[in-house]
Amino acid sequence: MCRGSVVVCNQPELCERQARLSADWLGANRRIYFLQQWYGLSDEGLEDTLYDSIALYAFVGIDLVVENVPDATTLLKFQRLLIERDLTRKLFDEIGISLCKRGQQKGASLSIP
């Protein structure tokens, strides 16, 4: 028997698919959150912007033929999850460390909600 964080299943290939979908969801929502912070967009504004900008929905990893952009309520729930688990600073710290290692950030500061 295979146990996932949300689903218990008897078929390993289904558990593997669920794990991939969860990782994809987390990655896309994390990139959406970054876009929102970098561009100062509201939840509704971000939703509209993702539909309008090929570059942004490609960055997020959304295929509009197959899936929809997360709605404003989903974005808000993800933000609350980050805040409840005190992950916002950790995410931006990791970005800063990565940029510094690449020599792409020199004393820049990020505004963290």
C-alpha cells in the first residue's frame, strides 16, 4: 500500500502521479506567489495578468490548453498557508542566496510581507 499526504491508494502508479501533481501544484503556486510580490499585484490582478501574459504563464508552468490559472481564492489560500507556516521569509532568503551565488544580486533587498 502506498501512502501520500492526502490520498491512500493501492496502486503505486496512481500514488506516483498524485505526488507529481502535488509537486507541480506547489511549484506553480510558489512561482505565482513570487510574481505577485515582484509586481505588486492583487490576487484578482494576478489572475488576469497570468491569462494575458504568455511570458508569465510560461514562467509559472501553466498550460492554458490543459489547465486554468488558479483563481483569486486559491491564491489567497496558498498565501495563508505560507504565512501560517512562516515560509515567506525562507522562500525569499533562498532566492537571495541563489542569486548571490550566481553573482546576480549585489546588496539588493526584497520586501517581504
